[in-house]
Amino acid sequence: MAESKDLLTVLWSGADVLRGKMDANEYKTYLLGLVFYKYLSDSYLFKVYDLLNDEQPENLFEAQKVYEEAMNSSDRDDLLSELKDSLHYTLEPDMTYISILKQAKDNRFNREKLQAAFNRIQESDELFNSLFADVDLYSNRLGAGDQKQSATIAELIKVLEDADLVNTKGDVLGNAYEYLIGQFASETGKKAGEFYTPHGPAQILCRIAMIGQEEKKGLQVYDPCMGSGSLMLSCMHYSKEPDYIKYYGQELMPSTYNLARMNMFLHGVMPENQHLRNADTLDADWPTDEETEFDVVTMNPPYSAKWSAADGFKQDERFMDYGGALAPKSKADYAFLLHGFYHLKPNGTMAIVLPHGVLFRGASEGTIRKILLENGSIYAVIGLPANMFYNTSIPTCIIVLKKHREGRDVLFIDASNQFEKEKKQNVMNEEHIDHVLELYRNRQSVEKEAFLASYDDIKNNDFNLNIPRYVDTSEEEEEIDLKALTLELNSTNEEIKEANMSLLNMMGELTFANDETKNAMTELMNVLKEGL
């Protein structure tokens, strides 16, 4: 059995093959794509062996041999049909990772064969359509000329040999993939914002959204800005029925959308529970078919993104109940929030990460915020530490929303100091996350940390939700003891006088080489005497 550390070491060493040739945002595509291809290929061979022998093979080479023999037998068509039904894809024996690994070791690696394997998987089922589109095996980034490019991919294939992607225990593979995505986010910096939410905010967001949903079988989770799918997938850790969760996600960037699809499989999500789409969330509503409301909505949208804010959106069901106000063209924050909220079930919970500006900006945003507060839709506001996210150093907040609840109070939590400083980012550890969750669950005012504001409190603040208006974290200055200060000043003055007297006595004993120096010293001594 491969342990997590061993798997991480092998996978991360794959990055070393590519690190000098391109930046992390590019080589993550190659490494994560090839890891996924190996996972599909290895799973396929294990399935073949299990169907034929009703047991697990000792190793992949044994499974490959059995598959090659079966493909030359009269049972070939039945086997392929059964594999297609259960896995949704098939591979020829010379398209498996093991077959291509043998070629790489014998210096016979052929990129065309690997590309054919990608094509076969992509064409097998709509589920895999264009999945490897970003893994360009003929890119100049891999090296100058065919030979060097082939050698780079062959080397990566050889490095990945030791990664046991089928026998790994529990969530090890999914967690390893998440670790890789996080490492790439760290190396990529600003470009990482589109595909990764750091661990601390992600855990707070998901744990809050999952409260009260832990026992539900067939839970439906929705993220209309899903990135790599990490936020949705985090929810499975807090469910007692994780195998039955249905995931609905949308992502604008094709490469990130593909990453989310791979991430789903590597976390063991069954194809029938994956409902993912590559499209613009704000441009046209989705989903609009059978399932349009969800138990859990998690979101980390692009902050203050531009959108059209066209008048036609005022008749859009997502945005039409907010006094004719739309999120401004230059800041789509409330457009994302209202989209997610529209798709929330009456008894569900939504949690979204946004910049602090949404708490206090006026004009149309102020109108939307006021209506949400009048309806009791905003349940909690949690201020996060600054420099938490890879794409911005500004402080952000989590807004928690619910539908049709009793009461219009809002819990404010200031978690801006709940972090540890690391090299590039501030990081929230488990104790920080647990503390924020404790404050959230207790829903009580705690000095300098939390405040449960009534609707009247918020109304009196003109519906401004800026956290310092509710949670006072300022430290009172100590009162100055004037009597003690006077005594201290008198004592200091006495010490200065004594020091000056001592200095004058020493000056009086000096001898001088000429009258000019003597006169200058006499003037200085007179100044000191005046101060005594």
C-alpha cells in the first residue's frame, strides 16, 4: 500500500522534470494530466484482471499480460463491452500506461501512441470530452526539437512509475492531488486564484455550509465558480454519506474545468454524481433543468470582476427581486452572490468569500445589501486575515446566507488575527479554524471577537456591515499616573543636574593649547551652569 508521504514524494518529483522548462501554471497541466491518465490506465487494468480472474493482480505488469492475452481471445468483444459499461472508456493494450512505460524504458517512446491513448479516452464518453486538450505533447516548452520533447515526456512517465494510484488507502490519492494543486498554487502566485482556495478559508466555508447536512443521503452541493472543485469536494469530509453526494459545478476557464473533472475522479466520485459544466456563470443561468436548488452552495468567485450588467438582467430571475439594482459593471461581486443565493434550497446554507467592499459600498450594492438584510438572508459575516489568498493580499470575508429563517440578526466574527505567518502567505491552522467554528456555532457576542447584531443595530448603522462597527478590537490605552510621572521627571532632572555638575568639574581641570579653545570651552561651561 502506498502511504501518503511516499505518493506525494513521487508525484512532486515529477514536477522536477518540468520545473526548469516552464512556469508552474504550465507544468501543472502536464503533471496533473499524466497522473490522471496513469490513474485511468491502472484502474482499467485492475478492472480487467478482476473481471477475468475475480481477484486483484499482484502488479500492473501481470495485469497487462493478462489483458494482452484476453484481447487475442474470442472473449475480446464481451470484455470490451463490459469495460465500457462500467468505466465509460476502453484502451487498446498498447495504449496503457504500462505499455508506454515499457517503451520509455527501452528508449522506444512514441508520443503518437500516448496521444492516441488520450484521444481514445476523450472519445469514449462525453464525460471525458476534451479532458486532455491542454496536455500538448508537441509543445516547444518541452524542449527544442522532437527528440528533446519526447525525452521530457518519457522521463516524466518513468518518474511516475512508483506512484501507486490504485491501491492507495481511502482519501490518500484525492488528498495527494489536492496537495499538488495547492503546491502549484503556491508556486504560481497570482494566476492561482482561478483554481484554488487555500485550506483555512476552504475548511471554514465548507464546515459552516455543512452544518445540519451531515446525515443527509443524496446531498446536493453547488459551486458556480468551482475552480479545481476543491471547495465542493471538501464537503465530503463532513458528510456521513459521502458516496451519495451529487456535485454541480461550473467553471469559465477550460483548463481549470478539466482539472476539476480529473479531481472528481481522483476523489472517487462516481460519474453519475458529477454534473460539471464549462461556461460563464453570470452570462446565462445554470442549471435550469430538474435540479435548480441545492442544499449547500460554496463559492470563491473572482473578486470585483467586470461583467456586462446589461438592463436585460433586471428581468433575470436571479437578480429581479432587488429593487431594480444590479451589481455595477466594474464589480460583479453581488452578481455572483445573488446567483448562488438564487440556487439555494429554503433549508440550505450558502457560504461565499468576497472582498470587504461588499460590506459597505453604496449605490446599487447598498440597495441589494439592504434588501438582503431586510429579508433576513445574511446570517453571518466573518472577517478573514489579510494575505490568505494567492491572487490578492487584501483581507477578505466569508458571508453566510440562508433563506426564510426566523429573525434578522447577523453574527459578526473578526478572525483577522487567527493566523500564522509563513514565507509567502498567512496560514490558518486547525486551532484557528476550530476557534472560528466555535464562535460561529455559539452565535454569541464575545469581547473583541464576535458580536450578534440585532436588525435595529444594523439599521442604525445604515445597513453598513463593516466589521469594526460591530466588533471593537481596539485596545484601551493605560491611564497615566500623573503623580508617578511627576516623581519620575523630578528624579530624572536631579540625575541630569548631578551629571552636568560632574562634567563641569572635569572641564574645570582641563588645560588648553591656545586662548581660542579656552574661550570656546568657557562659553560651553557657562551654558551648562545656566541649566543648573
